[in-house]
Amino acid sequence: MTSRRGVLKLIGGGVVLAAAGAGGFVALNQPSRAAREAWRTAGRQTELRRRFLSYALLAPNPHNRQPWLVQLDDNDALTLYVDLERRLPATDPFDRQIVIGCGAFLELLRLAAAEEGYDAGITMFPEGAPEMSGRLDARPVAHVRFTPGTAAPDSLFAHVLARHTNREVYEAREVEPEKIAALAAAGTAFGITGHAIGNDQTAEQLRDLTWRGHERESLTAHTMQESIDLLRIGPDETNQHRDGIALEGPLMGVAKLAGAMSPEALGDPNSVAFKQGLDMYRPMAVSARAFAWLTNDGASREGQLAAGRAYLRLTLEAAAHGLAVHPWSQALQEYPEIADLYTEVHDLIGGGERLQMLVRVGYAKPVGPAPRRGLDAHMMS
């Protein structure tokens, strides 16, 4: 989400709305309510698997691609596939982040089932897993079978609808040690180790390193273009696609009208819009009051799914404590231009293991949910 001050810098006073039309303009440029319908209708489906899935599709996932395809099997099972057209080849060349997003989906599916007493038995990559150095293919990511009366509800499920990625500038307020410890504990699951720190020297180094990762990705043409292609500017585009990176609100409408908020302007590193847009992210990096990260041995696709499951639990724990979280994992990515920062961040906090997620943590004003494409978009015939 771009800040109000940042948008005003971008438009530079170039557009003035007539007072008589301002109210209508504001009303027409509010964030799309329709694009968030899935958050309001979760749990209302009659068929139990669809009911569980209606929660699972609210899971965090890279660039909000929502890459999940589901085939219902028999009367008590389903199979999860990846929509291969929704991967991120520039920033995620080995589909690691996409698999993590599938893990978050599966864990939220499991929590939703447990809320009604159903155990979700997950078989990962039932037809074999793709090579770690390759790409995902048409083989299923997981098979899930539901068994009634064998699972107890998990207290984290109560926070599903409050879990939102928060990209705001965080408050100058320290995160309490007990909450930092709770985040680390929540992320320690399924063979993943969760870590979290407050505002110490390592956090200072991470603020600098994560900013440089963001800057590097922005200044690398093919990785920046991947994000530009997924921008949804204004409520009409957001409602049309219901995925990607939504840029909405009246000020966004003004900037778009002025020509400052367009894919062309934001993708040109020589433009004022690009330079000022990049500058808008600096306060976000500087404002991080704490960090959390997840590690494992990095040896398998199953471990990537486990990282997604652990990350989902960490974010729900954060929501339970009123904390904001924002993945800032550019330095963990695997394209050649980021390799030196990848090494640097692993040397700093990897502890000899593979970093799977890195997020900034703090307090911030609440934000609304991200768009979702709805359940039917994920169902295979």
C-alpha cells in the first residue's frame, strides 16, 4: 500500500478535482468490496470440503497469485495442484515460494477441518516431488483425506479473518519479549524452526539488508517487471483480477488520473514515479521494530510445504497478539542478481540452515484484506 504522502509526491499537485465532483470521485475509488467477498463468505458453503476450502484460499501466498487448483475426490478427499500459469519465474525460478504458499493453504485447510472435528490427513507429493533445482509440474502437490471425529480445534483458527499482510510504516513501539517468543514458538512446527528478535543490533542489520534486497529487486529489470505486471491499479482492475498487488483508494485514483500511477511510469527506472515509488518503501524498512524468520535444512520440497504451514501459524499468532507482519524476503530469493545478498543474509541469521521466510514485525494501524478470486476459481471439473 502506497502512503498518502507518497501519492501526493507522485502527483505533484498536477490534478485538481472540482469540489462538486470530489465526493463522487472518492466514492468510485474506494477499495473494491466485491474483490474481498471471499473473506465475508468463508464457512458458508454446505459441502464440508468446500467449506474448509473457503477458508484455505485466504492463506498468504507470494504476490497474491493464489496458485491453488483443487480436485474433489470420492466423498471425503481432495487433491491439490499448482496452477502452473500462476508461478513467478523471475523472482521464484525454482518455485520455492509457490510451494510455501501451498503449505500455508494446506495448514489453513487443516485448521478449518479441525474446527469441525475432522482430521485432515495430508500426503505430500503423492506422485513424487519435482527436483529442488527444477520447476513444478503437473503432478499433485498434496492429497488430503478427511476423517470425522478425530481432531480437536486449534485456538489459532479464531484469528483467520484478522490475518492480513500489513505493508504500512510501523509505529515506533517495541514488541514485547513475550510476544517475540510466542512468534518463534508458533513458527517452530513440522520440522521448521522459528526465530524472532526485537530491536537489537541484528535487527538494525536486517533493516539495512532487507532494504537493499528490495532495492535490488526493483532495479533488476526482469524481477521488477514481474511485479509491474501484477499491479492492479484502482478498484476496477482489482475487481477484474482479484489477485496480484492491489493499489486502491481515492489518492490512487488521483495519481492514476494524473498519469503518475501507471505500469509504464512505475516500470521506468528513469521516471520520477519510479524513483519516488522506490523511496516510499524506505520508511517501511526503517520502521521494523522486530523480525521473525523460519529455517530448515532446505533439502526437500516437503520441507518447503512445511515452511508454509509453519508460516501460516506464525502469522495467526501475530494476529492473536495484535502484531503486524510483512514478508520482506527478497534477499532469500534465488535469481543470480540477488546472490550476494542471499549469502549475506544466510551468513547473518541462517545458522547453517536454509532461510525459508523473513518478515518484519511491529505495530501498525490495521489494514483490510487482500483480494481473493473466490472458491470456484480454484475448483477443477
